[in-house]
Amino acid sequence: MLASANVLLAPMAGVAEAPFRAICKRMGAGLTYTEMVGAKGLHYNPDGRASRALLSLSPAETPCAVQLFGTDVEMMASQARGIVERHGSDVALIDINMGCPVPKVVRKGQGCALMRLPAHAAAIVSRVAATCGVPVTVKFRSGWNDSEVNAVEFARAMEEAGAAAVCVHGRTREKLYSGSADWDIVAAVKAAVSIPVIGSGDVFSARAALSMLTRTGADAVMVARGARGNPWIFREARALIDSGDEIAPPTPAERIRMAREHASALLEFGGPRTLNRMRKHVGWYITGLWDATSLRERVNSVCTFGELDDLLDRYLARLERRQAPEPPV
């Protein structure tokens, strides 16, 4: 399932909307994941604007993975089945989120809270796998906290329940996104199960992607924060993994042009209301560039996509003037 597509884009809430996923797929992501979709929200408001946006799958990325979260066994199964019925072959797999650490999620017994309820988690996986008609995978963390690191046992339970693959993020729920990810737990899970294992955590470069695969024996690596403002990471990782070639990073001008392309696609996808989201993306695209602090302030003050595009166009012109060779004397 993952042999020829082993560098994946993570299901990042608030980040990985359809236009960004399409860009990452074009740059070499072997598989993209939707932002996590709540089974309860789909059940009670299936035609809501938020649900439609989250489940908008573009031809430029399909087939892709749909990530679902929830705690009610039958609701999870029925919504997974409904997603596949509506989208057909555009859905590569259903991924069940059992790793989200956000308090408002875990308080409801969802996300990483399910790692403390392995029997119930297994019941969800078993029912969804028996119902939805596509492979079912599970994404989880190393455990709840340092005294409850149960990823190995949890992975075995998910495999027995019918999961086709598991993805392990090498941090506990308590650590959120702080500190360093523990890749040893990924290796331990890989050694414990026979299904494919995806490693996640601290993959911020092509070299890190290769190191994750090499050190853990994982079948694939998932890129999350390392892709924000840097979809080129997939192209670079593919070249390094496949042939050992190191590709030069994008130039500042390439980064600005990609930000403009992304903005245009996001406007078409979600309309003017997505401007706040695009401001975040632009902030990531311009990190480390010349005069980035001043540019970021101006990005955060624009009121329309037209103003944003004009601002980036003028910044690009300034960049190109700075980089132009001096005329001969």
C-alpha cells in the first residue's frame, strides 16, 4: 500500500485544505490526508459548509486519505461508509484519528483519549473496517504521558482489530508538540506488528525523512509542520530517498510565486472568508526571507485577496531588483 508512496502529507487541522494538498501532491507527496473530520458533525449536519469544505477532494490529489475522528462506534462506521459511498474511488483509505491531543477533543473521549481505552478503540476500528469498503488505518501517539507509553500494545490491538496500517507520532499527549519526537517508539511499533507502520514527528527536512525511514525501519514517513510553507520538502525527500540526490531548496522568488499560486487557489476554493487562513500560509512561505518581519506585518493588515496578491507582487519585484547583477562599469 505504501511501497511507492512513502512520504506522506499529514492531516493538519487548519492547514491542509484541498488547494494545499494538491500543491503537495504535485511536489511529490505520495498520499495526502484531509483535515480531521468529526463523525458527530457529519451525522447531525452532513450538508454543513464546514463538512463540505473538509471533504472536498480535488482531482489533483485523489485518491487521498480521509481522516475521521469520534468515539461512537456505530456513528463512526456509518459516516465512514457514507464518505466512501459519496466519493467512491477518490478515497484511498479512512484514517481514524486517535492521536489528537487538543483538550476540547480528548475531553469528549476522542483523539488521544482513545489510547486509554484500547478495547473501545479496537471496537471502532473493527466496525469501521468491516463496513466502509476501503482500508482503515489508525494514527496515534506514543501514549498519554511518560508513565502511560502504550504505543506498542495499542498498535497490536489495532492490527488485530483489522487496521491495514498504523501511524505513530513519537510524542505523548502530555507533550503536545514540545520537545523532541521519540523515533525509538516508531521502531518498537514496527518490530511489533506485521502491518505497515508510518513514522511521524520532527520531519522538517528531506534528510530527516530519510533518517526516519533508516533508523526506525518504518514503511513510510509523514510530514506535518515541515510542509508548512515548504511543499518542496516532498520533492527533495523523494530525490534523496530514491537516488541520493540533494535538490537545491526553492529560491526566495519561487517561494513568493508559490504563495501567490496558493492564494489564488484558496480564494477559488473557499472564497474571501479564507483570507485569515492564507495569511498564516504566507507567514510560513516567507519565513527567513529578506525583510520578512515587515512583510508579515503588511500581510496581516491586508483586507482582500487582491491586496495580498498586489503586496506579494510588489515584494517579488523588490526581490528581483535586489538580486539583479550590477551593470558593467
